[in-house]
Amino acid sequence: MNLSIIPLGGLGEIGLNMMLFEYGDDIIVVDAGLMFPEEEMLGVDIVIPDITYLKERKDKIRGIIITHGHEDHIGALPYILREINVPIYATPLTIGLIKGKLKEHKLDETSELISVKPRQIIELGCFIVEFIRVTHSIVDGVGLGITTPVGRIVHTGDFKLDQTPVDGELLDFHKFSEYGDKGTLALLSDSTNSEREGYTLSEKEVGKAIERVFGTAKKRIILATFASNIHRIQQVIDAAVKFDRKVILNGRSIINNAQVALDLGYLKMPEKTWIKLDEMKNYSPDKIAIITTGSQGEPMSSLARMAVNEHKDVQIEEGDTVVLSSRVIPGNEKAISRIINHLFRRGANVIYEDVSDIHVSGHASQEEQKLMMCLVRPKFFVPIHGEYRHLIYHARLAETLGISKDNIFILEDGDVLELNGDAAVKKEKVQAGRVFVDGKVIGDVGNIVLRDRMRLGTDGIIVVFVGIEKMTGKVVTGPDIVTRGFVFEEESQELIEEMKRVVSDLLGQLEQELMADWVLVKTKVRNTLKKYLIKKMDRKPMIIPIIIEL
């Protein structure tokens, strides 16, 4: 019997991380992440993995293991747990963040949430899973040592080798090395920064940059970061205490995450440092630091509303210092650029990644990735977490360390890698892909709907109304034409009259018995008007014929 390794998300894209391991009647799942929509996914709120394969085998699933609390690793859980009710295993902070997320979705009583600690070992069916401390841009991250019937697997989770982490918790070099000494069948390792040479800077370097900002700012400091970056929030709090500023947390996700971290002891803050937003008026601007959401230019985020003067409590004033302390996620460049420009227009001093060392990555660069391979010394290597080029670069890096090209596997979502102690081979794909969430609707938005939305957004819509007498099939009223997003009707009456004439001529040519077939009439109206507009204007608006029975 072979072990199957099957990614359902996270390979070939940033986010959507989900990996499953299957042996006989046992399946364990690692991570359940979401992905934020790409530019062409019009109206889509989030993207989650297609879990059809898991739903069909739900009786085999022994548990879901979460490596850390970022959205691209926990964000899909509320949607998955509606379909599959299995235990969730994660470290204390990650459990705290998951609880908050499930409570938002009114699912807090749904699944068993089991807290684990680094170096703890659990048994899930035929799998023995050990949790291994890693450093990342969020507290309490772990990698996994998975002992299976065919050999040991190491899954790094997201990691970097930070020698001076903010919380003092170092990556567990000894434990990873122990798996190398025992013999590791396969290493699955984070590829996100595989294009970057050298080492990733320590999070403490950001702390120094934050202190420089606090030492020079004359008025309020408004710092935007990811709500889950507890280390970053801690360093802002430390700087605020040092420079005698009060801290305001703005944005529901940041407030919730900070409260969870405080309750669990992962965040330290002196009493009376954290004040409420409505208390800001009691202090001079040079005594205020605001930590907020919106570092990726999200349209409805706190920072975006501040930038266009639509935030009900915070208006940007001349002399404020605004810090965007995060890496730009690909696809968000334009949105962030617009916000930066708006902030400058309002007189703020804006500090961001291009002009300051105000952010460092949470992912390993090439030298750290090489060190991980040297510690674990796997027989087979599978690069994970990243776009396709990241996986390729990581695979090439493995070759430079002497791992045979035949033992390196570039997988994509849905691929099946079967392993035994001696060999590994790719099998046929299983169903995998992306499921779009639009509001409360899951999966109803597909590629056809997105294509229609794109057409509506680029070429507009034409609605053709025709009244036909039921008994005779004669046109009684119309055709009348209404457009939206196509032309401005008051200035384009000549074109609209010409479209009416084209439809009238078509209807006049149809035989009476054909007029009774409304589906046929609609198709002919749509196709005829489409050909006319392509020839005349080279445009393809959505055309909706409506037949009214009279």
C-alpha cells in the first residue's frame, strides 16, 4: 500500500493552502486556507479550495492540522466545517484565532478544537504527527514531522530562520535535524521566497525602523499592518510605551486578534496604554499611535476610508505620519498606490516598503531554504506554497544540494504523488480547484458568471423589449431598447433607432409559425444585433431580448 500526498490548494498560487495525506482508510489534512480574489474575479469576496475529494471520503478524515493562524491557512475552515465535522489541531494562539473566526460564522459549537504545543506528538489513525516550532511573521507557527507506514514526512509550514525573534522562540533546529538523522522520506518545504538570494531579515530589524519613526514623528502615527502580525503589533506597542504614546487599535480584526493574544499572553501591553478611539480627543496628536487595517489597499478598510476622508472618527491631518508596514501582495499594487497618493494629498508623511525597511518577510530566502534541506536530508523533495515559478526555483535549489532531479516533484493542485519506501510516482489528478464565495453564496459564482460580469463591466448591456400577440405571433409593441454601460442614450438616439430598425427587419422576415417559438426569436434577435454591433463598433455588449406576451 502507498502513501498519497494530494495538494488541494496552495501550489501554483499564493494562498489557498491545503494538503492532505492518505494511507488506506486514514486521511489527515494540513491547513485550510483561503485566497483573496484576483482582479478579474469581479464581485468575489474570497476564494476557497474545492473539497469535493474530501467530502466523498469524510469518514476517513482523522483531523485537520493547522500550522499557523494566517488567513491563507485558516480562512476556509468556516466553510469546510459546514461540510466536514472533524477535530482541529493547532497551537494555542492559532486555536484562539480560529475560535474567533468560527464565532463570526456562528459555528463556535461545530467542531472540537484541540490545543497542542511544539514537540507534542499525537496519533491520528496510522499517522503519528509531531509539532515542530518554526519562526514566521505570526506567533506560534509550527512545522510537522509526520511518521507514516511508508516513512517520515516533514512539512515545514511557512517558516524563516529568524535568529532574533521578537518573542525569543527560535526555530527548533535540533528537531528538524533529528528527522534528518532518523531518515526522512520526503520534505515538503515553503517556496514563497525562493527567488530571493541570501537570508530574510529578522523581525527585530522592523522594530528598529518603527523606533526611528516614533523618534521623529511630530504628530499622530497611523500604522497599517496585517491583523495577524502579533510580533509587529508588539513592536509598535513597545515603541509607543518608550515614546510615551497611547495606542489605539482600529479595525475589528486587529482588535479581536490583539485581545486573543493578550488573553493568551502572546502580547504584552502595560495598563492604560490601549485606549478607545473616542478617547483620542483627550490627548494631543503627538501622544497618539493608531494601529489599523488596510495595508493592502482593501476598499472598505479603515486606512482606505481615512485616505478619502470617509472614516467617521479619524481624518488625516497635515503632519500625520502614516506607515504601511507590510509587503505588497501581488495584484494589490494599484490599490495601495491610490491610497498612498490620497494620503500625500491630505498632507501626511507616508512611509512604505519602497522607501523604508518598515517590513520584512516571514518566509525563508534561498540560504535558509538550503539549510532546511541540509537539516532534514530527504530522499524526495516537494516544493510547496507559492506560484509555479517559486516551485521551480525551489526545485532548482534542491538540485544544487545534490537531490536527484528524479526525486524532485513539482505538483499542482489536484496532483497525486504516491510514495513508498523506495519510489515515488505521480498519478492521475483528483478533482481540485477554486470555489468562489460571493456574500453568503458559496460556489454559485463560476467562470461563466465571472465572464458575464466582465462583459457587463467592459461593454455594458442592451435589453430589447418586444411585445408579441400570443394568438397571431404579430409584433404589437416595440422593439424598444434600453442600454446600461453601453452608450449614453440621450446622445446616441441615432444608434438606438438603427438597432431598433435591425431588430424590426429581422422580426418582419420571420415566418408566423417561427414567431411562436420564443426561444428561437430571442436567439435570432441576440445573434443579429451582436453581428451588427461587432461590424459597426467592434463591441460585444451583453444582449438580453425580452419577449412580452400580449
